[in-house]
Amino acid sequence: MRTVRALLLLVAILGGAGGAVRAADSTHDRATLLGLTAVFVDVKPLDPAGLLAGLNQADVKRDLETKLRLAGLRVLPGPQGDVPPQERGVMQVNVSVVPVPRQDGTYAFSVYLGLLQGAVLIRDM
């Protein structure tokens, strides 16, 4: 059970291993994350198979928040904080787990990890 959780967290934090991983990587896309200083982690509720596999929504959230803090980002307690919109982000995490038929203890999984950043028009600054 701990192995499944550790594997899922590793995949979520590293962005995928061997699966279909997509991310925008242009000069403009990289520039949009400049100035990001704080993040709120939003872990979606786990499906029943994930709970049976030993995953826990609170553990996933806590582990990701720890990694973000170690990376130098401030972790916000909620989506709205005392940080300007262009400096804060929302990390959305959705883990789906499905047991593989006739193979006890084997699971297929999918991890969605997205980071949304607020924007402010120059005229509104």
C-alpha cells in the first residue's frame, strides 16, 4: 500500500514517467510563471479504488505542499490569499486509480497536475 502511494506521489511531483506527458514549453509559456511566489494545492477527492489502494487525499496534499515549500514557494491555505493574483497560483491534482483485473495489488493510474496562475491587466495595476 505504501509503495502505491509513494509511486503515485513521485509521478505527480516529477510530472510523469513513461506516460503521455504534455506541457507547453515556449518562451512565452515559461515567462508566464515568472513572479509566482505562492501556490494553493487543490487535490480532488480520490476515487474508491484509490482509497482502497491506500491513498489518502490529505497525504497527497501534504506531500505536495512539502515539495513546494522545499522549492521555495509559499503554500497558501486557500485559493484566495493576501498575495497579488499574478504572484499566486493554484495547483490542481487529480489522481485516478483502477485495479487491474485478476492481478491482486496491481493498479493502473492516471495523474493530472495543472498549475493555474492569475493575471492582471497593466491598466488595473
